[in-house]
Amino acid sequence: MKDLLAIESDELLAMHAAIGEVLRERGVLRSSNNPVGDLAEYIFCKAFEWEQAPNSVKSYDAQSKNGTRYQIKGRRPTKHSKSRQLSILRDLDHVQFDYLAGVVFREDYKVFRAAIVPHELVLANATFRSHTRGWVFTLNDTVWDWNGVEDVTAQLQAVKL
């Protein structure tokens, strides 16, 4: 593999864009945004055979064959930011999904830990932020110890991209 430090920045950015397009064509990504969210949705749906909701649906990301609705979130901590805070959850108090499916990636996008958390536990442990008009929830290690949380790390690690 070519030494990435020897590649000019404009060429690295062009490679990044091209890689994103190939991953979209393969169905791994659905947008041109940061790939963490799309990758989280892809691997959860592939692991559990959930159907991804259309991009226009804001209240949940996927649905199982029995109608259970999942909000899917991912986080990729790095050496620059160790945070495991997920992106904003809107209207969390209106119960628009049954479970939060959350995954923490390693820096190289490999699955570190993953869990399925009942909505009521997410609501009980999230914090409302008025300036963003949404709720924040963090996938700290203690989440996996809560009664009712399913550790699905192995299932997601087994997904072949």
C-alpha cells in the first residue's frame, strides 16, 4: 500500500470521495455524508434482516419483519475525540421507535461494541438539550449492564461488508 503521508492532500480527498461513491454503489452507504451513520444502519440491517426505512422517514431507521421499529445510531471515537455521545434524538418523548440500535466503532470502522436498548431506557437516561431541541444519549460501557439491553456485538462483528 502506498504511504498515505506521501500523497498530496487534494489526492487524498479525491480518493476519499471516490471510495464513498464505490461504497454507495455497493449499498453499504446511502448518502455522501459522514459514513458512520450509514454504516451503522447497513450492518444492523444486514445482521438482523431488518428493512431500512426510506431516507424521508425521520422517526426510525429500520423495521423488523414483525414490525418492531429501530432507531439506529453509531459513533466512531478517535484519538482526537473519545466521545461516545450519539447524534441528537428528536421527539424521543413521543415514542416513535421501539429500540435504539447503537454501535461504537473502532477508528478503522470495525465494530467495537453494539447494543439494542429499549426506548424506555434511552428516554430515562437521555438528556434534553433545548439549544438543539433534541435529546442526547451516550453509549457508555455501563449501558451493556442495564437490564433489558441486548449485547449484539458478536452479530455485528460477523457481518461481511
